[in-house]
Amino acid sequence: MPVSETDIELARRLADAAGAAIRPRFRAEFGLETKDDLSPVTLADREAEEAMRRLIIAERPMDGILGEEYGERHGTSGRTWVLDPIDGTRSFVAGRAIFGTLIALVEDGWPVLGVIDQPVQRERWVGVMGRETTFNGVPVRTRACRELKGAQLATTSPHLFDAHQGEHYLALAAAVGSPLYGGDCYNYALLASGHIDIVVETGLKLYDFAALVPVVEGAGGRMCDWAGDPLHAGSAGDVIAAGDPARVEEILEALACGH
């Protein structure tokens, strides 16, 4: 079914609820722990996801929920709310306000609504398939990129690529120039607003990338995997975001040059 105004309003209220849980713990007592996969988690992650899940269960009991911290709650509507309460927990722990809350509505496996919310700086990007992406309520657009050389390429960390993936990434970096590191989901938001040209990552989970797709594509960009295929619930997690869709084939060719 089409994304409704009620869906969009609920997504905004989910972001509000998450932000209310996160802000008091930023640069304060956040209760750091290490999960089984060695990634960090804080009380802010857990409390923010709990707040969002309570709202969804109360207002959309037929919808499914998939969250990074509390897993999957199956629904019967064919729709799933996909939540990452803090994408960029390491940045949150370090006191860097370049993390974000990710909220997506996925219908039959395809992301149709996405929110990237930076609760400390109170910056919010909302993307809906078939509509313009907005930043704090104002439409935004990606920027034109005439060639790869000199384009602004970003990735969270080169250490997140394995050796094989890293070779391919370095081939792209060599074609572009000096890359930007750090940022997690915030890079994609900046791409949607026309400040970054390309983001390339791998190993992402659905809760890491589902919200990004409507935001980037609603701003005029394109997201795909490293084979050039659209991203959906079954995607492996290797991700390309291009502010200028005309550069996607060149990005794929550069990545393929890695040995």
C-alpha cells in the first residue's frame, strides 16, 4: 500500500521518542557494554529502541519490527519497521555528534520510507519513495558530479572491509582521490543534502541501510549493491550511494578493478 501521511507522522514520532532517550545520555553516563559480535552497545541504544517499539506495538500491532538491539517481532501486514536506534555507537561513545537514529518502513522487502535523525544537532532527513526528501522540512537535492576524479568519497572506516573488499575499495579511492573517513549513516544524509558525492560500504545489515535508500533516492541519488542491483531485504549488505546516478557505472567499474 502507498505510504500515508499517518505513516510519515508515526516515523517522525518514533524519531522524537528515540531522541528523547538518547540526548540525556550523550556525553554523560551511557553504560557501555560489548555485544557478542564485539560491537559496542549503550543504555541509550537500548532505551531508544524500547521507546520506538512501544509506539509501534501500540499503534501498528499488525506490523512487524526488526531492530538491532531486540531482534524481530513478526507481523501480519506485510510491513516491517526497521530500527537502528544509534547507527554509529562508537561515535556516540566518543562524544561525536555524527551518529544517527535510522527508521525505515519496509513493505514486502522493499524500503519505502526512511528517516535519518541526528538527535543532538536536531537534524532530520525524511525520505519517502515517490516524494522529495526533506531536511528539517525543506526539500534537499544531491549535487551533480561531472567525473570521479576529485569527487568526495566517504566510508566509515577502511578497517571494516576484509582484504578482498579493501583492494576493490582502494581501487575506487585511487580513481577518486583523498577519501573522507568516519560518519556512519551521517555520510548518506550529507550526500542527500549535496555535500558528499559517493559513499561505499560493505557488511551492512538491513537495519543499517533500509532507511538510507528512500532518503538518498528521494533527493535524486541512487543506491545499489556492488553489482549495481537495487537494495532490498535480501541484499548482502555491500552498498553504494551515488549523489549523481550518472556516475554509478564508473563507480562499479572502478570497484571491479581491485585485484
